[in-house]
Amino acid sequence: MYSSEALSTIFQRIVQFEEDVKTLYDDCIDKLDDTIIVEILQSISNEEKGHIELAKNLMTIIQEDFLKEAREKEG
């Protein structure tokens, strides 16, 4: 089983990956003229934005659990 700290590290890497992917999609959108392709890429980019937000929320939950575990061990 992963520790909260390990999970936090994993999800930090996932967030970074998702942000990099979104940047790539956005760069392509800025350089293309084909409306259909741009619309599809924009849709994918928006999904990546949602993935980023969800992963950040998950990281917050994991960090809160980590702090809770640490307090319980101390107290």
C-alpha cells in the first residue's frame, strides 16, 4: 500500500504531466487553421484542464490525510 507521502509525489508527477500535455494541445490549437481539428483539440485540452483540477483536488485530500495521520501518531 502507498503511503500518503508517496501518493502525493505520484500525483504531483501526474499533474505536471497533464499540464505539459495541455500545453502541447494548446500550442497546436494556436498554430492550426482547420476549424474541425481545432475544435477537437480544444475539447481535449478542456478535458486535460479537468484532469488537472481533479488531480490537484486529490492531492489536497491526500495531503490532509497525511497531516491527519501525522497528528494521530504524535497525539
